Amino acid sequence: MVDFKIRLCETCGRLCKKIYITQCSEYINELEKKSKEFQERIKVKNNNSSNK
């Protein structure tokens, strides 16, 4: 019998079966990429507005 331990996932904070934790880490990596892109865009906007 397979024992699925259901507990809070370290990455997404939801109740996950251990089997899903690898998917959660991939999801977190995607979020990090998106947040970096967003921060780059904010930097560009700030640079443009300070040049006035």
C-alpha cells in the first residue's frame, strides 16, 4: 500500500501530497522568472521618468 502523507507544501503553502511538491517547485521557479521580468520593467519605467 502506498502511503501518501498529506501535509503543507514548503513552496506553495497548500495541502499537497508529497507527489506534487516537485510540481510546486517548478511553479515557484516560473513565478520567480516573472517577478524578475516585472522588476526589470519597473527599473526601466523609473529611469524614464527620472530623465524628464
